[in-house]
Amino acid sequence: MLQRFTTNVWKGRWAYFFIAPAMIPFAIFTAYPLVQGLLLSFYKAGVNRDKWKYIGLKNYTNLLTRDPVFPTAIKNTFLFVLGVVPAAMVICLFVAVLIYPLSQRKQTFFRAAFYMPVVSAGVVLAMVWVYIYSQEYGLLNYIFESLGLLNLLNDGEKIGWLAQTNTALLSLAIVVLSWSLGQPLILFLAGLGAIPEPLYDAAKIDGANSWQSFWKITLPLLRPTMLFVLVVLTIAVFQVFVVVQLMTLGGPANATQTIVYRIWVTGIVGSKFGYGSAMAVILLSIVSVVAIVQFKLLDRQLT
Amino acid sequence: MKHLQLLLVLAAMLVVLLAPAQAQEPVTITYWTDPALSQPISLPQFTELAEFENWQAEQFMEMHPHVTVEVRGLDWPDLATVVPTALAAGDPPDILKDYLGRTSGYGVEGVTVDLFSLVPQEEIDDLLPGLVELYTIDGSLHAMPTYFWNHAMIVNKALFDQAGLGDMVPVDDRAWSMDEFYEAATAIKAAGIGVDFPYTLQVASEQGDYDFHAFIWGAGGEIWNADCTTGFDDPKTLAGLEFVNKLYQEGLINSDATTAAYADQVNNLFTGKSAIMGGGMGVLNNRIGNGVRDGDVTVDMDPVVVTYPHAEGEVPGLGVGPTGFAVFDKGRSAYEMEWVAEFLLFLNSTEAQVTYTQNNSQFPARASAGVPLEDDANYALTLSLIQERGTENLGLACPGFYEVRISQPPHWQAMFLGQETPQQALEALASEAEFILDM
């Protein structure tokens, strides 16, 4: 058995040699911490390594049965994903289809405009958004006031977008959405470019209108891109953290707590490394299940 | 015999030659510091984080050329994250300057060096006994206190005078009842001089909690009891909470308190939107003093120190919190620890404490440092208030202090937003605290 294994390794030595530059850093910086994190989740672990104590599943049972904030964080994270991911997909697809027929120069302009938030500093963008949402001096309240919407929505009172529990999560979701459009748009444009033009010509000859071409040609042939975007975007939004950390600190009244923010607050700030690791493992499990379901569903439609 | 003599002489020479060589063996000490001295008064050349501490380190290195001190300045958020992760990774600094609420956690975890065994007894005897007691965890001195700050109310009396309400500010005994405070706040708001929110507060993060807790102490309630249990089930705590909630609901506290930052609080005071905020001598001299000097204050400013409002029959103490130097156990040799101790004592010498406390307007932990700002009337007044009324128990050395601290703002926010009653907020906090302390 061992001999067969070593023979196989020897046979594929060049393959192993060439993937080593990728695999070694992966093993050190991804796989090892992942395993360590998993192991740590079974420990009561603080800043003193000598006092780390194996406690079995206690971190998990505490999280799922006693922790007063974690269930809210799970709920909020799902709300983020359910709100942001479909919206980003639809907006990006819509914009991509709109700008694809434009000249290369115009396309480049729109690509750059939508991609700008991706390459901009999160802190700067968050500050801009805090200003936009400011109750006293905010641009959004100014616009709503100018349009007479404040009278309609809040009896003429300025709205504290980040200060109210019923608007804070939505407000943050819009910020995350604005940051999430760049990459999918680029991918959708690339996907559109890969669809053979003769298919549209044939459809036109057959009397198909634009709407029918979109449904029958564009959408089916974009499915592989959509699957990729869906999975990547879902994983990214599940990890929403920066906007929470910079704009609301999980408040008001825990209305914007998310799983990763809880990991940060409990695991790092609170120095409960084992407990934080258990949260991370739960997040990993949720994201894995969701990604597998997405793959299964869309894969079935692809084949 | 002659050979033996020669040998002995050579051996003695070797000992003489080697002894200083060993003492001069290079040592590198890492020192991480908080950003407390961000606006020094008499050392304006130090404007950047840790510049003052780097200057101190340079002085020490000049005296001891074989010692290299690496200084790292940490912002408040970094202190709560960088230090614990460094500890868990086994790479903490040799010396950390931070406030008791955090160093006590390290002391409880047993990662700090017992300074009773590192620092000479005469140095410890010079520290205020109450502080030594506070810093002693399980019989070990987990850190060496260097100064303490105070927390009181700062009232811009100029605005009350402008509204013809100057008499409502208790300048005689520096104390007002809850009713008197409420009347003064209501009156200044109604005066129409632009004071929209008489008291400025933030409950967006735990950093504003003393501005909030002080109302609870004023009612005779507690967040932490002397035995390190929490006081969320105390009826007086509820009374204090109901009072502060009433202030918010009636518009006497800034409406954005649930999301405001400390800078917003300061801005409210500087622009006259608010006339009262919480703070100590540091806020009074450094923040407001420098604000007036730099032209950031846009209204007349006559800051007056008063204590927080109290319920009938209650005499609340002042919030007081110390900062100290913790030494982490890194498995250093005795020789290296000798130099760590030497640097620690240099940082925390009487002269250093005087310079430091004069510049951040705090109170030194050494008796020999005396009263560094004795010409400052507010400084002397604050000291006398502390002596007269005592101090409140902030729970800084209690296990789970920090976790319980950060669990509170969401409930204060929920209460302000009308989603929890004060009673519900306290019940939820009691349950959360039980969970935290049980973990």
C-alpha cells in the first residue's frame, strides 16, 4: 500500500513540483489555520495559552442555547445575504445588458464607475456614507426633505437612518450593495462577450424580439457566470464586517450585529478565542451548505 | 608558588574584565503605550502618538547605551485587539501601559509578572495604598499604577449666565439633586440660546459609559458590587436608569446618542448645542483648554466642575480609574528582567509621573509626586471632591469586566429607542452578565 502510494507520488513528481508553489502557502496560511481554528473551537482559550482547557462542545451549546446576541447576528447576516445578493445580481445583470451594446469607450467608463468602490478604501467610503445618512446634516435627509418625503414618512422629522433599528440594517445593506456591484458587472460583461453573436442573428431572423432573445439566449448562456457570481457574492456578503465596524458597531440595540462582527467582538476584543472559533466554524458550515445548495440547484439547470 | 600567584592575578584580572562585559550585554526591551497623552499641555512638540514615550526611551537609551527600547504607540481600539492577540501568539511586549480595566484581565489570566517580586519595596511603598490594593490580584501586583483620572460633570456656565440661569449651576457645593439638575437642563433648553440638548452623551460604544453610569451612581445604584457581582438587580440602579431615560425621552440628551461618537459629544459642547458633558481634568484642561486655544470652541466657555446629580440622601463618589504599567512574562533571563525593571522604574519615576500628569491633567499614583498642578483651582477642587466624597466602584479589576462593559450599550440604545423599558434592559443585562461570568 505504502509502496503503491510512493510509486504514485514519484510518477506524478513533476505535477507535485509545479503545484507546490500554490499548495505550500495554501497549506500554511489557509489549511493549517482552518484546522487550528476547528480544534480551538473545542477549547476554553484566552490570552494565556497555559490555561487553555478542552471543553468539548460547550462553546457550541453555549452559542446555540445561551448566547443572547448570536442568534440575532445569524438572523441579520441572513437578511444581509437575502437582501444584497439578489439585488446585486439583478442590478449588475441589468446594467451589463444595458451597457454591453455601447461603444468600448463608454463601456470602459461604466466599468470604471462601478468598479471604483471595489478599489477605494473602505474607511473613506464608510465616512462618506455616514455623512449621507447623518440625521442632522445628511444628504439623504436633505433630498427627502426637498422632495417632501419626510412629511410622508416621518411627520416631517429628519430620519436617523443609522440610529433607528428599523432602518439601520437596510441602510448598511445599501452600502454593502454599492460596494458589491463592481466585480459581478465586469464578470457579466465578460460573459455577455462570450455569447456567440450569430445566435442573436438567428433569433432575429426567426422573429424573436429583444425580450425573447434575453430570456432564451442571454440568460441561459450566462448561467455559468451567474453561478460563479452568486456563490462568490454570497460568500462575501456572509462575511460582512467592515461597514458594521465602521458605521454602527453592531447597533443600535444589536440591530446590525453580524456573525463576523460577533467573532471580532467576542473572539478578538473579548479574547475568547475558543468561543470565537466556534462562531467561525458555524459560519463556515452555513456558508458551505449554502454554496453546495447553490451549486446543486444551478448545476442541475446547466446540465 | 610564584606560578600560583601569577595564576591568581590572571584569574582576578579575567573576573574584572568579564564582569562589566557581562553587565553590558545588549538588551532589547519592547514597550507598548496607550494614546492617553495625545494633547500635552506644556510639551507641544509631541503631537503624534507615542512621541513623548519615544523621547523617554531615547533618554533611557542615552543613559544605558547597551539597552535598546522599541516603542509602539497603540490607539484605544488597537489596545483591545493587538495586545490580546500578541499574548495568545506568545509575543507580547515587555511593558504595556494601559488602564486597569484591561490590564486586570491579563492579571486574572496570569500572564503578567508579579511586580511585588520585581520592584523594590520602597518603590511600592511610595504608591497610593488604595491603588496598590486595586492592582493586587490573587496576591500579585499585576501592574504598577502610574496615574488615575477622574470623572465628573463639566458645565459650561457661560451659557447658563447668558440665559440668566447662572444661579442654577451649583458652584458653591458642586452638587445638585436630580430635581435641580432636571430643572436646570429644562430651563437652559427652553431659554432659546441654541442649547438643543443640555447634556451630551454617547451610548454607541462602551467608551461613553461613565457619562451614563454616573447617573446610576447618583441614584445610589451600582453596575458592579464590591464582591464583583453585578448590580443590575438593584432597585436604585433602576431608579438611576429611569432618570437618564427620562432625560433622553424629553430631549435633554442629544437625540443621536445611540450613534454619536466622542467627537460628536465634544462638538456639541464646543458649538453650544450642549452645555454639559461628562469628563475629568483631562477633558477640562486638554480637550476644552486646547479647543479654546485653537479656536475650535465657538461659544463663550466657562467650564465648571460639578458632581453628577444625586437622589435625595445619596452622596455619590466620583468615578476614578487608574492606568498602570504591566510587565509580561516572556521567559526572560534574570539579567534581562533586571533591565526591564530598571526601565519600568524610569518610566514610573516621580519625575516622570509629575511631567506626565501635568501634561494630561491626571493625578499621580506616587505620594512623592505631590500635587503636580497645585495652581490649577479645578485640579485642587477635584482632588478635594475625591477626598470628601470618595470614589465609585467601577469594577475595573473584576473578572469579566470588559465583556460585561461591552454588553451594555445595546441595551441602553434599546431603552432610548423605546424597545426596552429600563426594567427590561436591566433584566437582560443581568442575564447576560450571568452568562459572561459563567463562561
